[in-house]
Amino acid sequence: MTLSTKVTNKEKTWRTICDSSDLVKDSGISALLLNEAGIEEQIAIFHLPNSEEKIYAVGNYDPIGKANVLYRGIVGCIADEPVVASPLYKQHFSLKTGKCLQEEQSISVYPIRIENEQVQVFY
Amino acid sequence: MNSDKQLLSKAKIVVVGNGMVGHHFVEEMAKNSDYEITVLSAESRLAYDRVHLSEYFGGKTAEDLAMTTPEHYEELGVTFKTNAKVTNIDKVAKFVSTESGATYHYDKLILATGSYPFVPPIPGKDQDHCLVYRTIDDLEDIANSAKVSKIGVVIGGGLLGLEAANAIKQLGLQTHVVEFAPQLMGVQIDGGGGRLLKSKIEDLGVKVHTSKATNVIEKGDSSRYKLCFNDGSELETDLILFSAGIRPYDNLAREFDLAIGERGGIVVNNQCQTSDADIYAIGECALWNNFIFGLVAPGYAMAKVAAKHIGGVTDANGEPAEFTGADMSTKLKLMGVEVGSIGDAHAKTEGSLTYTYENQPEGVYKKIVVSSDKKALLGAVLIGDTSEYDTLLQYMLNAIELPESPEGLILPMAADKPTLGVDALPDTATICSCHNVTKGDIIAAIDCGAVDVGQVKSGTKAGSGCGGCAALVKSVADNEFEKRGVEVKKDICEHFAYSRKELFDIVSVEKIKTFDELLSSHGRGLGCEICKPVAASVLASVWNDYILKKPHLSLQDTNDTYLGNMQKDGTYSVVPRIAGGEITPDKLIVLGQVAKKYNLYTKITGGARVDLFGARVEQLPPIWKELVDAGFETGHAYGKSLRTVKSCVGSTWCRYGVQDSMTMAIDLENRYKGLRAPHKIKFGVSGCTRECAEAQGKDIGIIATENGWNLFVGGNGGMKPRHGDLFATDLDDETLVKYVDRILMFYVQTGDRLQRTSVWMDNLEGGLAYLQDVIMKDSLGITDVLEEQMAAIVGSYQCEWKTTLEDPEALKRFKPFVNSDKGDSNIQFVTERDQIRPARGEEKIAVTIIDATEKDVVAEEA
Ligand code: SRM
Ligand SMILES: Cc1cc2nc3c(=O)[nH]c(=O)nc-3n(C[C@H](O)[C@H](O)[C@H](O)COP(=O)(O)OP(=O)(O)OC[C@H]3O[C@@H](n4cnc5c(N)ncnc54)[C@H](O)[C@@H]3O)c2cc1C
Ligand code: SF4
Ligand code: FES
């Protein structure tokens, strides 16, 4: 696979991360991006085929557990809001807004889509 | 000084005897700090639980039975002397003195001297190996004597005699019971019940001789002694245990002129005062209303009354507390035979009528005694099946009017068998008589915030005595929860309105194989981190599929997904199975080599194996590849499944070992490894009663005996330690494994989410006795199925790491990023004591990998 982290153009745009076959149903994978400042960012990508948006991307860093682990959390819904539960201390983060349901914390949310079997993130 | 004065002026209370009742008095009285309490005990140890004395032979130690400790008494500010028998009371000068001559002044004196076993005046009774059954010291003597004896006889076939007979049978002696009367347990049950009890006990291999009076004990022909009976017959024996009734220790009262009953006992009034108003008597030495109560609950009631009276505590109307008698109904299990006796078992009340049901083939006998107008229940006898005990007892205690045909209460198949709803009970109804807990007390506990039966029990102490009331406590509490609309919540989460057990049944009955099927047929929404692992565990228990198979993958906690425990920094631990803690030097070297190669922090765990910490996700497969190649398997340290079977070296090496605990531990660990359960399961196997493997603190504990294995269930370390309950004794290997198969499978099916076996036991309706019935007597008719299910699981075991390493799809999961081969730069270590540990926030170096073309921009910002 080609490294999609080589960023030469600073303009935000849809960039391909991986094939849609790399996604794991009802679970997460992680990806490494270089943001517009050229700094590494880790994101967690979740594939929930039975939910409204079907695919979500959020930051991989758990601000409470302070480790890059969110893609390894269990996904599901709480009162119809799609969420991931941190594998460390089990707080829920909304996949739509990035807000933590239990504490005053939030994680970033990234626009994501599947185009021609390609998973693309806007950054 | 002021405070000194206060100290000096404290009234002095001296308590003679530190049995169960004397101790209860101390606890009650110590709540009031105006008194200085001194306890004088004739025994060599402080109070212990005499009611559960027989468990001493089942592996409980003196410490287990202890009801208090010197430290606890010191905390309460109580002075105490052991080996201090009181021999003198001076009622005028108000002091007592002990054998050694020490004197103690009192303002109030409490006699709690209990009773002693009566030994009939049979010539020859005072020889060695002629023993009684009352104290821990007695039990030590019995155990020593049993070591050099083959045959044992208990003289006396009452309740305690039968308990003693069971004990010497457990010690491996050929056992006889000799009873003077024509029937067993004459006090509690009638002739019909006695007959049945006798035949049931004989079926268990104890020979019962009724209507036999012993004339003399002589030197035996083939054994140490022989008993010569009045009918000319003889019985050879090596050990003789007298259990011919108890007599109150009223000698002090006798000698120092306190009123005594005609047939003994220190006469007390309703406040438990003797004929001297400053001297109280409580417990088994006290005679109230011409009656001695040989049970602990009435003794506790007396202790409370005396403490209140001394402290001047009165009720709402200004009346002093009063002892008003106590119910002597009993329910117990003698050598596995259920026996219940309620109220007027012998139908002595004038005009009373009886109904009897007897089923000889099944060994069940039931009788109820009702008033002449058939409206009130006066008494009952239940042998072989005491399931109606609670209901009948409540009918009697609360004078609840009987249904039209009272016989329906004991007839087996009565279609509309009247079961007494707990709603019908008044608030004053005693639910737990050991701790005198009423229905009102249970409601009060719920008012104060108890939210489940476990909390009700720990808050009120209900159920922590003989345990006989457990089922009733639960139904009263559940009924109360329901009334409050606090629906007794069993739903595991918002996606499934079912308990774990119900989901288990749904999955097995409807043959559901995936979470998606389960969710679409019985759930809603997308699921969550609660129901998914539950479903995964249930699916694994029922079908035992490889847990990372596609449909199950997303259900697992990260620990299960990555087959390791996630640490605080996102790395994992690596714990290979080391069955029984036994490991060859070669394998130990492999662990060292792997740890060194991957720079892993290495530690011997509390579970007696080796844990390697600090592995990054991407390192897990190569690490495990090396381990699996060297013959290691996963240790399931991440799973709600079998963890370790801790063992000692046992008879193979240890000079005290009586069985090969090591082989047993390894076999058990290999048998149950991989079994998924509501929570983790730990075993311990010890080679003798010294218990070096701490088996009693494990879910399944196994302790070697001379004759096999004692099995304990429901032990727990961790947050709320609990000793396991002695489940069965002297099992052979095969029976042991059979029982463990059944117990574990039953737990797997009925346990709640994240419920260890200890909590499961505490919440099991009917408690230990119920579990014993299900497992050993097959009362639910499910043991075959349980065994089959376990056999299927054992037969389909696979090492999850081995399977994972062979599956390229599964290995993909261990790649840190889908689009890069780099590792997580946030994982950093520092060195401490020559090994790595996760760097703390302030120790971390900010590694911001910057795209070469953009260096300047960032540098400017920084
Ligand atoms: C590694 C170890 C401590 C050590 O450094 O020695 C350990 C480590 C953990 N224990 Fe433990 N326990 C370890 C022995 C014990 C013991 C001792 C024993 O087994 O004899 C106990 C008390 C005995 C018991 O369980 O009854 C113990 C009682 C607990 C508990 C409390 C359980 C309870 O019922 O109260 C938890 C929490 C839980 O399971 O919910 C726990 C949970 C944990 C977890 C899983 C917490 C977590 O989620 O991170 C730790 C992760 C282990 C890892 O990363 O591999 N650990 N833990 C020990 C591993 C034993 C092994 O070889 O598998
Ligand atoms: C094997 C067995 C099983 C039992 N099972 C049950 C049961 O299931 N349910 C139930 O309710 N009851 C049961 N009991 C009865 C129960 O144990 C007693 O009712 C209870 O222990 C009585 O308590 P107590 O404090 O009055 O007397 P005890 O426990 O006998 O204590 C009296 C203490 O006073 C000491 N003492 C005596 N004289 C003196 C003196 N002069 N100076 C100093 N100390 C003195 C004695 O040594 C003794 O330690 C059982 C008893 C036994 C032996
Ligand atoms: S439990 Fe007994 S057999 Fe095992 S090591 Fe300890 S003393 Fe030896
Ligand atoms: S009645 Fe004995 S514990 Fe409740």
C-alpha cells in the first residue's frame, strides 16, 4: 500500500486511506495522517453498516486514559447515539460529535466517506 | 483530672463465660461506653461459633470459627482473661474470683456459662477415648482418637448425637448410634418421623440401635472396648462419644445461693435477672418460665434484653425490654437428610388434629398438627423434604388462618398448593431467627438504600447464621423491590430486556450462533460494550467457537480481541499458561529469552505464573509465535474464563502431602482451560489441610484428605474476600471431576454478568444446600446435560493464540495502522530496576514526526 501520509499539498481535501475491504464490520481500525501542519495524527475508523452514517472517523487518542487506543474499543449505541467505549476506562464517546457522554471531554471528528470502494477522509 | 474521674466512676460489668451468647452480650453492651466490661472465660480461646463446630472436621480452623479476636476486644475496650474459670461469687462485697485466685469487682454480673454435655453414669465412662462433643478442644481429642480407631459409637440419638455421628463417619470410622429411647430425635420429631429418619440414616452406612441402655463399658475382644446393653447384647467399639443431652452450668448459682430450677438452670425473670437483681443469667444456663433454650437465637435475644436493661434502655412506652420466649422450630440437614420440626410436633395440645403423609419409597414423611377448629397450625414434622418449612413456620408464627383443606400444604401434587405469599406476612414476622431479623427489618434495610438481596443480607445479617432462611429473605426482599416499582432489574442493558441467564437459554434453545441474529430477534439498537461481551461469552460457552471468528470479533473486549490485557499505555501483557505453576527449566529459559529479545517487563504474578508486560500490538504475534513454538499456550489472562489452578507440590515432594495435588491441579487446569464463564474462575489444589495453595480462597478449592479430596465452592480473594463453602468431602478423583464439571456448567448457565462464583453462591436461592441438591442429588434432573455440555467444551478446546497465528485475516488486526507500518510514537518506556516501565506524561519526549517539507513552519510555531 502507498503511504498516504506524504502530504505535499496543504489544502484540505478528500484523501484515500485504504480499501473498504480493510474495514472490519462493527469494529474499528486506525490510520495515521499528517495534518495540515505536517504533524502526525492518529484516527480511529469505525464501520457500523447497521447505523445511519455507516462509517465514522474520530481521533484515536483517549483524553481520559491518555493513550492511543480508541479504535480498539467496542462500538454500539447509547440512546440511539452511535458510540465507542474506551477500552481503558469505558467512557463513551459519540461517533457523531466526539463528545464524551460521561465527562467534560471530547475528541475530534473527521469527515469520512466511501467512494468507489475507497475509504476517504477529508483533511 | 476530670477524665480520670470519669474513668474511675464507670460502672463495672463482669461477664462469666465467653460462649456465643456471652460474646453477643459483650457486643451489645460495648455500644454503651458508660460501662467497663471484663470477660472471664474458662476456655483457652475467645468465643467461637459452636453452631458450626462440625465444620472443623470439614477443614475449618479455629480461626475460621472465631467470632472475635483479642484485637477486636481491645478495640471495644473490653478486658478479657482466658483459662479463667470463675469459682467464687461474693454477692455482698460484689466480686468474683477465679481458680487462680484473681478477684474482680462488679456492679453487674452476667452469668453466660452455657451448658456441658451430660455423661450418663455408666461404669467405665472415664477411660481414654470416651469423649464428648462441645468445644474445639473436644474435637481435637476426637480427631486424635479417630486416628487410632476403626469403630466409633455415639451414645445418644438426638440432634447433636446425629451431628456427632456424621462427624466421626467423616473421619473414616465405622459408625454406630445407640439410643435409649425407641426413636431418634425424640425431642423434635414424632415416632413416624423417627422411623423414617432411622432407615434413611442406616442407608448412609450408620448403624442405629434404638431402645438400648448401656450397662457397662468393658474391655473389648476385637476392639478397644465393648458396650454391654441391658438386653444382653454387646457392641464392640474403639471410640465412644457421649451425646446424651446437655446440662446447664449452674454450679456457681447453686453454690452461691441463687434460685435454681428443680431440674437445674438458673432461674431468671423477663429481664434475665436472677434472684439477685445485680446478677443476670443468659443463654443455655438460664431457666426462663421453667424452660431452657438449647439454641443460639433465644440466647442472643436474652443477651440483648440484659444489655438494654442494664443500660436503662426502654421501649417507646417506657417499658423495659423483655424476653418473651422463643420459637424452637428447627430445620436442618443431618447426614444429607432434611429434617424439619415446627412447634408442637408431638400434637400435645389438647384437641389438636394431625394430617400425615408418608411416602416410603422416596423416604418422605410429613405431618402437620392443627387446632381443633382446623384454623391454626400448631406444629409440623418434615423428614426427607423440608421444602414447605418456611411456609408452615410462617403460618404458625403469625397465626395465619389455614386454608380450607390444610392437608394441601403437605401433599405433593396438590394442584392448587397454597403457597404463602410473603405479602401476607405481618411486618413483625421473623424471617431470620438466627439474627432475629423481621420482615420489617428487611423493609427498613431497603428504605436505607439496599438495592439488591446481597445488600439486604449484609445490612441485616439475615441468612448469615444457619442459612436456612436464605430463600425466604430473597422472596421478601424481591417482593418489596417489586412493590416499589424498583423492578428487580435483570436487563443487562438498554439493548436486551433479558438477564444473562435468559440470554443463555435463548441462545441454546433457539440455536442462535451470532450476535446479529440475537440482536435482530431479541434486541434493539446496535448493542454496546455490555451486551456484546456477554453475548460473546454465552456464544462461546454454548458453541465454543474460536472467539476471533468473523462474527464474534467485534463483540470482544479489547483484551479478548488482542488476546492480552491492555495496560495503561495501550500496550499488552503476555501471560502463557503454566498449568499448576509447574514449569520446566527449558521453558523458563524460553520465557526469559523472549522477554529479553522484545524487552518486556517480567514479573511473577500473584497467580503463580509469569507475566511479560509492555508488548505493542504489532509485537504480539511474533512474541506468541516464539512461545507457541516452544510449547506454550495462551493463559487466558484476558478472558472471563479459567485463569490459574494454584497448587502446592503435594505428596510428591512435601512430607505432609496426602495426595498428589500437583497432578490433580495440572489435569484440572488442562480440562477447563478456555471455558468461558460469567467471570473469571480460579482454582486451588492443596496437598493437605495446611492449605499452601489457599484453595479456600478460590472459586473452586480442593484440599487433599487421607481418603480423597474435599471440595470447596465459592471462594474469592479480591475486593470482598470470601472463604469457599465446603461442598463435599472425601471425593475420589472421578467424582471430584464430575462434580466440578456440573458446578461450573451450572454457574456458566445461571451466573449473572460479571458475577464471581462467590456472589453467585450468596444469591443462589436456597444457597449451598440447594446447589448440593442440584449437583449431587440431581434435583433438577439436569446433571446429564451439564456433563454433556462440559464434555463438548472440553473436547473442542483450541489455543486461541495458535489458531490466530495460523489465520492471516486475524493477524491483520495486529497491524497498528491500516495505512502505515510505523508504531505508536506515544508508547514510551523508561528504565527502573533494570527493566522497562511506561513513561509518565512528564517523562515523555514529544515526538512529532514532521513532514520534511514542513519543518520550518513548525519550528517557527514552537
Ligand atoms: C498480573 C496480576 C497481578 C500481579 O502483578 O501479580 C493481576 C493483574 C490484574 N488483575 Fe488481578 N492479577 C493477578 C492476580 C490476582 C489475584 C491473586 C490470585 O489469583 O491468587 C487476585 C485475588 C484472587 C481472586 O481473584 O479471587 C486478583 C484479583 C483481581 C480482581 C478482583 C476480583 C474480585 O472478584 O474481587 C480484579 C478485577 C476484576 O476482575 O474485575 C483483577 C483484575 C486484574 C487486571 C485484569 C485488571 C485490568 O483489567 O487490567 C490486571 C491485569 C493483568 C494483566 O495485565 O495481565 N484482579 N488478581 C496477577 C495475575 C495472575 C495470573 O497469573 O493470571
Ligand atoms: C455441635 C453443636 C451444634 C449446635 N448446633 C446448633 C444449631 O444448629 N442451632 C442452634 O441454635 N444451636 C446449636 N447448638 C447450640 C448452641 O451452640 C448453643 O445454644 C450456644 O452455644 C449457647 O451459648 P452460650 O453462650 O449460652 O453457652 P456456651 O457456648 O456453652 O458458652 C459458655 C461458656 O462459658 C464457659 N464457662 C462455663 N462455666 C464457667 C465459669 N465458671 N467460669 C468461666 N467460664 C465458664 C464455658 O467454658 C463456655 O465457654 C449447637 C451446639 C453444638 C455443641
Ligand atoms: S498444603 Fe500441605 S502438602 Fe501442600 S505444600 Fe503445604 S504442607 Fe505441603
Ligand atoms: S435463620 Fe439462621 S441464618 Fe437466618
